[in-house]
Amino acid sequence: MIIVVGGGAGGLELACKLGRKLGPGRVSLVDCRLFHVWKPSLHEVAAGTLDIHQEGLSYLMLAHDNGFDFVYGPMIGLDAQARTITVGAVPGEDGEPIIPQRELPYDALVISVGSTANYFGIPGAAEHTLALNGAEDAERFRLQMLKLMAMADLQKDIRPSAGIDIVIIGGGATGVELAAELREASKVHRNYGIRRLDPDKDVRITLLEGGPRILGPLPEKVSNAAASLLGERHVRVVAGCRVARIEAGRVEDSDGNHYPADLCVWAAGIKAPEFLAGLGLPVVKGGQLDVDGHLLVRGQADIYAFGDCAACAGADGRLVPPRAQTAHQQADYLVDALVRRERGKPPDPAPYVYKDHGSLVSLGTRNSVGSLMGSLFRATWFVEGLFARAMYASLHLMHHQAVLGTVRTGVLAMARFLVKRATPLVKLH
């Protein structure tokens, strides 16, 4: 039995592809949630432009269609010598377990549990911010935002300055994409009966970035284009801002500046889930599992790890970046490795090699920019407009094809995305 722990983009793709190749009874997927939402879409859920019930895919449905078993619950323990994992109990609404704690045996174990927020010890960050780690976080943000907007709307007649302040800490992909989506979403909140607020003036969005520019890992041309488009949409961007303290209702930086914050989102860093350090497996300084070039956890012959929770060094000695395309590539590598293993074939001696295919930034259907690179291109290409938008849409299409196994379903998903009302998106893959 192959057990995959973690049903994020990479883990789910791996379980689906292995299930289709190996058949029923050979693969199990363990996750503490019942539905999968593609993580790069969480900012749309938070902004209210994407219905979580429309986008969510049932693990039980996917297991049935792809030939793997689904085990509901969190992984809480590992006995590497006995080749078993412990899956925790699932509590009901009254706190009593509806599914008991279980021990699952494995022949090969793959850990792909993603990442969580890294607050870097900043006072008040954990208590007074929201991080979009999962669909439940995005939904919590959406409901809080709507409540605050409705309250401000009711106060508008007696307090003309009424509005809400949203501060996003971190100008990487997650922070920029959320800022862009929130600004566009604020223009359609009339559907909720919020009619007195001016979406540009009364929903005040501030993006704080510690580095010299937003989207630091991307080419400067892409970063500048994104900053310009955010400015046109009345999003305040503050670069070179080091957050020092977060309190209820405000953010303070290292220079003593204060930023009012009715809602504050943390998008300034990630780390591996803390439970990994207690499994008895080697971890690096950042808490990630230490893996070799074949994605095997060092010192283990049958435990693999990949995605954000694994520290995998490339040929240059640097860790491969925690990006969606990394997890996708590593999942494909492990499909081949594990199928070989199950069929008694020798492993491929070639290690995993990360290939950077570039980044795409989409700020609305008419304003999209990005860069493409890799073996297909001899140099980095700057792309914009409808072509860049279509390239971005294809990324979601590829994920749907991987987990659903059919081109038809993937095409329907792409069509639904393209006809979706124009919303500013920023995606880094």
C-alpha cells in the first residue's frame, strides 16, 4: 500500500495518477479536510469572487473516480520501523470523535502536507492577522470583510468617513493577488446590499512589503507593471516597510509608522507544519523534511516527501522554490518512481531536476503580464494581454486534468474560468 499524506495540489495529483495506473486497493490519500480547493484560488474565495462550493472537489468523489482510498483525518504520528502512521480522530460538533484514531500500515509513504504561515516572531502577528492556509481561512476572511462593510455602509449617512481598512503584509504572489482581487470584488458588493460605500475610497487597501519592490522573485518589468496596475486601482503599496508589531486595529513598522487595519492578512512567509519535527525524521533549519535528489527522506528507503514541506536541493545546491509548478513536477517524478517500485522495476538513477517555466501575473482580463522561460524558450519572454491570460488559465486546466483524468472536464473548467466576470488576479507558479 502506498500512502500519500496531504491532499494539496501535488499530493492529490500524485494520488489520482497512481490510482489510475495501479488500480483499486493500492493507494490511499490521507487528509484532514473533505474537499480540495486549489491553493492559488484561495484569494478569490477570500474576496468572494469564487464560490467555495463551486470550486471545491470532494476527496471521496475523486477517490471513487480515480481508484484510490480516502482516509479522513490528520496524520499525528509515525513508526518508521513498523511502517505505520497514526491518523488522528475526527471530532464531531459536540467534540466527541465521529471517526476514531487509526493505525495505517504502508509499503511506501509520501508526505506532502504543504506549508503554514511563518510569523518570524513578530509580536501580535499570530493573534491579529489571518493567513490563507486553507479554504476555511479564506471563508473566515470573506465573512469578516462582509460584516465590516455592512456595518460601515449602515453608518455612512451619519459618519461620511465610514469605511474599512484592509492591510496585507507581504508583497509576494499571495499578497499581491489578494490586493488585486479585493479591489475588483469591492465593486460588486452591491449584490450584498452594500450601496453607500465608494469601493475605491471607502474600502482602503494597503499592501506592505519589506523588500524594495513587490513580486521580488519576478523580473523587474513584471513587478513594475503589477505595481502600476495596483496603483491605478487605488491600492496603496508601501515597499521597504519592516513590520515591527501588530495590534488590534493597527500595524506598526520599524520606523514608527502606523497603518489602521480593521482586517489584516499575513502573506509574508511560510514554514513547514510543526508536527513534522516530531516524527523522528531529519529536518532542516526551516522545519522541512530533508530529502535527497530522488525525494526520499534522508536515511529512509520507503519514505518520500515533496512540495512545500520538503527541502530539496537543486544542482546548484540551492533549495528548489516552494511553488505550484515545483509540486506538479515532483508529483510527476514520484508517479514514475513509485510505479517502478510497485512493479518490481529498478529505480530511475536520474534525480529530480527542477525546471523553471516562468511566472504569470494576471491583473484582469485586459491587463495581464508575465514571463516565460525554460527549455521551450531560449530566453525569458515578457508576455502580456490575452495571451498571458490564456496561459494562466491553462495552469488551472492542467491541474483539473491531472486530478480528474479527462480532457473534457478540464476544458469545462477552463471555459468556466474564462467566462467568469473580469477580476484582477495575480498568480505566481
